[in-house]
Amino acid sequence: MSSFLDIIMSTILFGILALTVARVQSNINSSMCQNQFSVVTQTNAVELARQIESDFAKIGHRVSGQKILWADSTGIRFLADLTNKSVVNDVRYLAGDTSHVKGTSNTGDFPLFRRVGSQTVQQNWGLTYFRITYYDSVYNRIPTPITTPGQIERIRAINVGFRIESPEPVYSYYDTTWAAVTWEKTIIPRNLNNLNY
């Protein structure tokens, strides 16, 4: 009888130990996924921020006349020599909608369309928020959409903000979360301030 109880107790202890090991492994896997999604999300945010800063700082570079053609809260169209080769490009940024991205579990992400000349690229960064705000020379906000030349000529500073989330969820013990990064910056293009470079 004593050996039978020993076998039962050993089985129970082994079961508890196996469940503990499985739980630890599950936590390790969840942490690894969260770290990986966090790295990817941060990398995407850095690359998109660099691209926007570079392009928006060059608005009007080597352009005489009207530099911004239209401006809205989710898009902008401007002229600039992006490559510094004396070739003026027609550049457009436009946020898409959630119907343009079907391959991710995140139902809130949408692409950003960047068009330079006649080439349009759909960039799937994992954006869930994208807004552009425009300011005049004394930093008064200009309401969007800005369509008339008189309003467009008032633009002196552009604030861009976005949020990028991971395309797949990171499962925690309590709920489903998304790795996310938020970025915002006000860019003051030199060529909009009557300093033509």
C-alpha cells in the first residue's frame, strides 16, 4: 500500500512539475514574440520618420513659384528636388484605409502611399494613425483641407504624427496587445520661409 501511495504522489508531483515547465515555456515564448514585434515596430517607425523628415524638409527645394499644391490632414502634394540633381519632383503622401491591407491580423492598420513623379509605392508600415497639421508664420493652425493658393502660401511649418502597431498581436496572460510606437515632429521647411536653397 505504501508503494502504491508513493507512485500516486510521484505522478501528481510529476504532473505539477510538467505544468510548471509548460507555463514557463509559454511565458518565454510570449516574451520572445513581444520583443521581436517591438523591434520590428520600432525599426519601421525610425525608417518612416527618416523618410518623412528628409522629404518634408526639402519641400520647395529648387522650386520657383508654388511649392505645395494641396494639403490635407491625411495627405500632401508638393514640389521638390529630392535627389539634389536639379530635377523637380511632384511628391505626394496619402494615407490609405484599412481595406488596402488584408494580410495582417491588425484590423486597424492602413498603408501610406508615397508617389514621386509617376511612381507610386504602397508602404505597409503598420500605421494605425497618421495626421498632418499645418501652421502659419506665427504658428497658428491652418484648418484643412487647404486648397486655395492664398491659404497654401500661408504654410510655414508642418507637424506630422503617426502611430505604428505590430501586424500580429502579442498575447499576454490577460489580454491581446499590439506592440506600438508613436512619433510626432514639427518640420519647418526652409524653402517655405522665403529662404530658397
